[in-house]
Amino acid sequence: MKSPTPPQKEGALDRLLAEMGSVVVAFSGGVDSAYLAVRAHRVLQARALAVTADSPSLAEAQRAQARELARDFGFPHRLVRTEEFENPLYTRNAPDRCYHCKVELFRHLLPLAAREGYAHVAYGLIVDDLGEFRPGHRAAAEAGVRSPLAEAGLGKADVRLLSQALGLPTWDRPASPCLSSRVPHGTAVTPEVLRRVERAEEGLRALGFSELRVRHFGERARVEIAPLEMARLEEEGMRRAVETAVRAAGYAEASIDPLGYQRGRLSPGADVLTPP
């Protein structure tokens, strides 16, 4: 039997959303949640609401992108302030940090849905995520939050292809996890640390880099740039410009990882705790 095509999976998603009747979508502005928010609106119209968690772990660029996307595609959108930084189980930054973040998110979204008559809360988990360490998925399961993309069998390649067909600008954007993902497990996350990381990454994007991470190691930072963009570091003066931009954000030292950006470097068991 042939595997379903992306359009067939999208049809399954639309049927699933129609059966749900109404939904609040946790909308970060990233590739997966953007596609889910748009499809939910296409199917359910005013019975779908996209909600973005507004906290220090959300970069200002992501906040602006979420607002812009909602405006351009005409779906209802709201920001809700979350307080995960008030929870020491979050700020201690153990490998289950994302669990506590999602618990806080759903603590806001579930009552909102109940108050305003939405039958479900959903988020953008995809089938690719099911084989990974995803403490946030445990929080969703405990809260009864749905994952329509995964339920319809959609993976990252499907979402990108279908997003492109919809004209979504997110279709080819790099993954954009929260700023706390730049801090090695065991190092406390604070709003001040995340603003420093954000300034450093903004400085590197101003130099023309698109997929990157600035890893925080106290007063030192390690810069990881996507392998496809590493050749730009050989341009005259570029390495110095990268290091200068990171130091201007507040780091005393900056180094460039010769291996480049590799997804999952801060996952449990990954060798990322050795400072640069």
C-alpha cells in the first residue's frame, strides 16, 4: 500500500479539525504551529483562535513574526503572558525544562478555551517529534492537549511542502526553538541571560546569517552557524565581525564552533556541557 501523499494528509488534517469543532492553537510563529494555525482557520474560521505565549523566552523577532503572520493570513490571534520564570523547576534548566514550560502554557490555554467555548487546545507536534526526547509532549498528554498534525501523519517535509503551497513565509525558515534552548542544561536560565543571547543572535543575523545558535557559557559564548553558511566565515573580516557582534551583546569571549550548527546539541546525553 502506498503511503499517503502530503495533500492526502492535509485532507485528513482538515477532516480531523472539522470533527474537533473548535480549537485554541498554541502558536509560536514557527513552521509547524503556523501551518496548523492557518489550516485550523481555513477549516473552522472564527472557531479557531491562535494564541502565542509571551515571556522572556520568546525572541522579539518571533513575537513580531507571529503577529505579522496572523495579520497577513487573517486569523484571530492573541498574546497571553506566561510566568514560567516564576517556577524554579523551569529556571534550574534540567533536561525536563520544556515540560515545565508546556505545563505553564497549557495552564493558561485550557481555562481560556473553557471560558470562551473552544472544545480543544492543540499544538504543533509532528510525527518526526515522536521519536525524540520531548518532555513537552508529556505535558500535553497529561493536559489532554491534541496534536492534530501528528494525528494526521504529517512530518516536517510535509508541513514545509504544504506551507509553501499555502504561501506561508515560514515554509523554508529554520527551526526556531525558544531562547532557553541556547543555555546548557544545569545552567540557570534568567531573562537577563536570554536578552544577551538574543542581542548576540540579532547581531549575527544583521551580518546576513540565517540559521545559527549562540550558546551561553557564562561570560563566554559559542557560535554555531549552519554548515551551508560556514563558507561565509572565510570572507575577509567576517570571523572578526562575528566575534565583535557577540562581544557587543555582552560576552567577554566568543568562539566559533568549527563543526557548525547541529540540531540537538543540547539534548540529554549530547556533549555540549564543555565550554568553548
